[in-house]
Amino acid sequence: MEYHADSDVSLASRPPKGSAKKKTKNVRLLALFGNAKAVIGLVVIAIFVLGAIFAPLIAHDNPNAEVYMLNQPPSSAHLLGTNGLGQDVFSQLVYGSRVSMEVAFSAGAIATTISLLVGVTSGYLRGFADNVLSWITNVFLVVPSLPLVIVLSSYMHYRSEWPIILVIALTSWAWGARSLRAQTLSLRERDYVLHARLSGQSWWQVVLGEILPNIASLVLSGLLFSMINALLTEASLAFLGLGNINSISWGSMLYWAQNNEALINGLWWWFIPPGVAIAVFGGALALLNFSLDEITNPRLRKRKVRVHEQ
Amino acid sequence: MYVLKRAVFYLSIFWAAITLNFLLPRMMPGNAATAVMARAQGQMSPQALKALEIAFGVSSNQPLWHQYLAYLWNTLRGHFGISFTYFPEPVSQVIASTLPWTLFLIGSATIISFVIGTGLGVLSAWRRGRKVADAIPVAFTLIASMPYFWVALALLYVLGFVLGWFPIAHSFSDEQSPGFNLQTIGSVLYHAALPIASLVVTSLGGWMLGMRNNLISVLSEDYITLAQMKGLPEREVVTNYATRNAMLPQITSFAMSLGFVVGGAVVTEIVFSYPGIGYALYQAVTNSDYPLMQAIFLIIVTAVLIANFLIDILYSRLDPRVSN
Amino acid sequence: MNNEQEVLSIENVSVSYPTTEGWVQAVRDVSLCVNKGQLVGLAGESGSGKSTLVLAATRVLSPPTVRVEGKVEISGRKVLDISKKELRMMRWKTFSFVTQSAMNALNPVLRIRTQMHDAIRAHVPKYSRAEADARCAEVLRIVELSTSKLDSYPHQLSGGQRQRIVIALALLLEPELIIMDEPTTALDVVAQREIIALIRRLQRELGFAVLLITHDLSLLLEVADEVVVLYGGRVMESGPAYELLREARHPYSKALVQSFPPLHGPVVRQEGIPGTPPNMLHPPAGCPFADRCSVAIERCHLDMPRLVQTGQRSIACHVQANLSGTEVERT
């Protein structure tokens, strides 16, 4: 496992060299705004966030009200039609974004925090602590998370989103921890970090001042990855009826659509929109991650002077 | 030596999974184990109660460590008790009849997606700078961020329901007499087409992006330059030097992504009512069939661990650097 | 110019590469030649254009990555004009390379034997496996390595051993010319000296010619027959090594000699050259070294001095030209 972990570093992120470290890092993250893919991703994310915040202004129907004619196709009165329970699909879609995004952002943030704590501690302290933390990380890495989440969910009865958020976060931090550990291990031996350590700075000063700024893009990338994972996992759980099916999320919309055989009845406007919403929001996060990788990994950027004879 | 180290590592994870299975019901709010047991008293047959006892490792008033050891012993012997859902079939029987379907589904989907994805990755890295080659990775990044089950639903709707080209459920036709003949095999493949396709579509992007990035990194290595300087035919540089080396990290990610693939397969099976282990897990969860649920989780973990171990052995054969 | 004795001749070669700000000329109007059995050194700091020159002249770098003008002949064949197939057949058989970092020049997952066999198979397909094996064993003995190393993987060898393997690889098909690009940079001082001594000895015994690229001019002066000093993509000074060893005339060559300890002789205080090489995106109008030169006069900043020949030596320097008088222009 040790060897694999190290071989990943070159792909995941190559830290800037030597003296110009902090400055270039900030410049690079700003470079996101000059990358078309990143801008598209950011704009889409912004639209979804604004849509969730201002949901009542966008969708005028109560998403829970079961007061309309059943199974109506899209019309001017109901932009995305009505479902088999007499609810307005468009309202559900807009309000549902709140729960889906709450889970994506919270679970993503918690998972990233855990991976940051475990990864950096493990890489920086090395020795016994590293062995223990690495073992735990590897366990979580190898054990398939969705079956674990399903098993965990069966023991719980959800009244809010928080148990789901915690379960998703607890089962998805290991990937990030692994790459952050590898990166910290290599940063630890850099000249400027050695200098900081030898000049008598305490470990937290070194970590905050020298290590963190240089793993920022890796952390950001991990956050985006965790958010996509949380979004998809929540949708899967809700779809299986293992989430909080009483709240409206994109996943639970699909659950009700499936339970009422929307597919067999040809009610495409019931199960297509939530899926598209997940795909578009997840796609925007992925696009941002993709361009982040392009910016921080010099080898993936435009073809430079390189050997290409024959 | 290397193989031994890996074996010990996987065994330790196996132990952790069993322990987790033992502890989980006890750690849950209100101690699910005793709660379920209490609820079950008087309502269940003695056989079912016995199954629950085995599943949770609860033997009334024994001390915890004693329960734990008994649980370990039962698990190692494959004694998982009786399934409620498929009552009175033993859990091991249910697993034996469902596991092959899942292995078939995951196996073929993974191989197809690995081959196509890796091939596309090579193409897109080799033709970098051209519009199509640069658009492919972006397209697949987007596809990879769609939920497995929703892609499955969409395929089911369009190809199965609207167009009627493929069956929309089960693993083979009811009219088929089960037996090992061409017709049955044809029916099985026909029924598996959509589930496999949906797994392939959503996992292809990962392989492709991985291979593309690996190859781009490898192409800038000095040994590629030297191979070209040596005047080797281009075909040989591409296969023996570039692709061969870029495949190595792919094999590692293959192992690492198995967990995701298994997760995807579980949901896909549910969508297609495909009688694999994922569908059985779903049945178990919806029916509070704890013996079956715990056993399936353990089997999934074990399968993934064995697969990882095999891949490690394969990898150490292909890359001489790891065994040192 | 088509001298029978010339293995490599580079005539008036310029190399440019494209950037977002237009074409940048990395090498301008450089000529040099390597005769049979000669060891010619090409010296300069990193960024002087020495590697670019050689890689472009041998078409390792090729369009659209670079633009090459001028004429290059290796063993009488016009390298820049022949087809790719002809070029591929020439490679390794007529001229081979010892690359900069032997650490990364060998494929980490193939045995040394495999990496030697594929070169033989590509060029001498008539060799049987046994014959190929015999040849591999022979070149390993030549570089003083045990033949058991043929079955090793690169990571099982030390840096010095790997460098020897790369040299053995270059000797495999008995080429007339071996181009060595910083063959010792990754090694410690002791290993460096061993490798250089080995190269010199093999070159004398086996009679191949060497173009040795390095930033270590003082080392070059001790081992080379002819030396060419490059700076800012131009030739600053060239001539027989013993001449330059006796007295480096160009201020840049002087500075370069002083910045490295000699291999033999008394230890003297080292002086680095203050300043950095010019930005080739915006090349200076005058001598590229003028900004760092301690004896520069006003004219140095305004126009580029021509390369003038005095005896066996050529120098491009206004200050030196004033001292020596006779001006023979090279075209």
C-alpha cells in the first residue's frame, strides 16, 4: 500500500517547488476564473444555491400540497406537471434542492475535515500514530461504503437529515485522507518545512503555516469529490427508501416516483427532472474538480515543449 | 514476503468487519439488538429467534466477550442462521443462490468498462489537442456524476419500456426451463444487458480519465524519450513502454474502486429486480431481516477483500518495484 | 565541408520554439563539428540552449514543438531532410544517446536485458537471441559491470550502475557517434569521476566520437579535444581544449572555468557567476552576456559581436576583438 500511495502523488497534485510556494498557490486557485470549464461549473453551482435559498420566490406552489389533478403532463400551470400524489413536480424539484444540497455540503465538509485531520496528522507525525491511522484509513478504503451505509441506515429511523449526513461523512473520508497523508509526507521533507521545524516552530505553526497552504488545492479537490459522493449516496439511499422519505429531496422524489410506478405509467416528468437536477449539479461539481486538476497538475495542461518525434 | 504482508492486512480488515458487524447493533441508539430481540419474543418461531441470536451474537445473559467469541466462531463456520425473508431458508443458502448473479453482473460490467474506458483513455491522451479527444473526458466526467440508479432507470425507461427492446426485470425469462442450454444462456445475457450497460456507462469515465492522466504523465518520462531515441518502431514504444507503464496505476485503481462498483451494482440490481445479492440485501433491509443483512454485508466485504488480494498479487507480478 | 573525417557537422543551425508570445529563438546560428574518434564538448549554463541545439539537430525535438533552420549532417547524411523511417533506422546504429538522468531513462518495469534486446531487434533483426545475449553481456563487461545485472530491474541498481547501463546501451550497436547530455549530473563526485574516466578510456579504445554536453567547463577542458562554449543560444568561444585550458579568453568562459573546481590540481576559491542568463523571450540587442560581464564596454550592450577566428580559436567578444586585432568573419 505504501508504494501505491506515493505513486499517486504525482497525479493528484504536484506541489509548487521551493521559494515561490505560497504565492503561486494563490495565483493558481485564482486561475480557476480564467478556465472556461471552471467558470461554467461555478455559475451552475451558484444558480442552484440561489435557487435553493430563494425557493419560495421561484416556486409558488407548496411542494407538499396534494391538491392538484393527478399525473398531469407539463403545462403553463405546472411547469413540470403533477405527480401521482397530486403534487407540483417543479415546486418539489426546487424545494428538494434544499435537502439534497444540505446533505452534499454538510457531509462533504465533515468528510473533508476528517480526512484533513487524519491525513495530515498521520503524514506529519509518522511512526506509531501513522501506522494506526493508516490502517484505519485503509479499512475504510477497502470496505465498500454503500452496503455499509445501507446496513447502518437500517438500524436508524430518520427524523432529520443529520444521521444521514454523519453516516455518509463517516464512510467517505478515507480517499481524501490517503492522498493528504501522502502529500504531507512529501512536504514534510521539503527544505522550507525542515527550516521551519528546525527554527523552533511548534508543530501546529508548521502545519498551519507551511503544510496547509500547500495542500489547499488538494483539500478543495477532496471537498468537491466528497460533495459529489454525498449527493449521489443520499439520492441512492432516499431512492431505496432508507433516508428520511418524509422530507422532499431529489432522491425521495425518485423514491415516490418508483413506488408509484411512474416509469411503467410513462410519467417521465416525474422521474426525469430530479435525475437531471442531480446530474447537472453533480456535473458542475465534477467540472470544477476537473479544471482544478488541470490547473494544479502541470502535466495535464496544454502540450508544452516535449519530445514527439516519429 | 510481500504477499504475506498483504494477506495479514486483509485478514485484519476481515476481522474488523466481523467486529463491526457484532458491535453495530449494540452501538445504535437504544441498542437495536436487544430492542429487536424484545420485540421478537413471543412473536417468532423458536427457529427465527435462534437466527436472531446468531445474527447479533446475543445469548441472553452471557458476558459481552463471551458473546463476541461465540459470534466469531459462528461466523467463521458460515453459520448465519435462518433468513426471515426467505423463511425457512438458511442465510447461507440465500447467499449461495444470489451471489453468482452478482459476480456475473459485476464481473462482466467491470471487464467491459475497464477495456473500453482504458482504450478510450489511450486514444484521448494520444490524440490530445484535437477537439474530439479533449471533449471525451469532459463528457464522461459529467456522465460519471450521474447516479447509477438513475442511469439504470433512464435506460430501463427508454430501451426497455418505450422501445421494448430489452426485458425490464429479472435475470431470465419465466418461460425458460432452467437448465444449461443455449436458450437459457441467451435469455440470461438478454436480461443482463441493461443492468450491465448502466453499470458500464457510469463507470467508464473513471477508467478513461485515469488512463488518460497516467498516459500523459508517462509520455513525459525520460524512458519514453530514450525508447524513441533508440529508434524503436512507434508501435513498440506505445505498447511496451507507454501503455504498459500507464496501465499499472489503473490496476491499483481497479482494486480501490471495487467498493464503488459493488455499491453501484447493489442499486442497479434493485432497479432491475435482478436476483443478486444487492437485491437480497434490499429485501433484508426492508423486512428487518437482520441475519441476512449482516451476512450479506460480511460476504460483500469478504469478496472485495479477496478481489483486492488477487489484484495485489497480480500487481506484484507486473511491477517489480513493489515486492522490494 | 563534406569532410570524410566529420561524423557530425552542424552548420548555421537556429532553433526556435513557439510560445504564447510568439516564436522564441533558443539557439542562433551555431556551427560545430565532431571528427571521427574525437571528444567534443559543448558547455554552458542551463538555459544556454546546448541541449535544445543537440536535440533539435538530431530531430528528437521536431516540429511543431520546435522550428529548426540550418544544416545537420551525421555520417554524411542530411538528418533534417531524410524521412522518418530513414531517421529511425539511423538512430542508435549510427548515433546513440546517453541521456541526462539515467535514473529515469530506463523503464522501471522492464529488465535491463529486455531494454537492450529491443534495440538490437529494431536494428539487427537477423541476430538470434543467443547472439543478442552475447552482445549484451559484452557491452556490460566493457562498462565494467557484472553480466548478472542483465536480469536486474533498474531500481535494483545504484545511480552509478544505472549510468553505466545507459552507456552500455549506447555502445550496443557500435555507433560512430554517442551524444552524451550531462551524463554525470545525478551522481556524486566520486562516481562522476569514474564515469568520465570510463567514457574517455572507452572512447580511445573503441574509437567512437563523443559530443559531451555539460555545464562543467573545467571538467570538459580536461577530457575534451575540442570545446564549444554556448551562452544565450550563441557560440561565445570555441577551440581546442588545451588552448582554452591554457587561457580561456571570453569573459564568460573565464567565469565558467572559475565557477567549478578543477578535477586535478590545487583547490582554489570558487566564484559563481553573478546574475542569471537572459530571458530569451526578450533577447538583448547586444551580447547576451553583457549584463553579467565584468569587463563589458558600452558597445557590448548595443550590438552582438561576431564570432571571429584567431588561430584555432573563435571568439565572439568586442573586448577580446579589440585586443587581438585580426578579424576573420565566419559565415
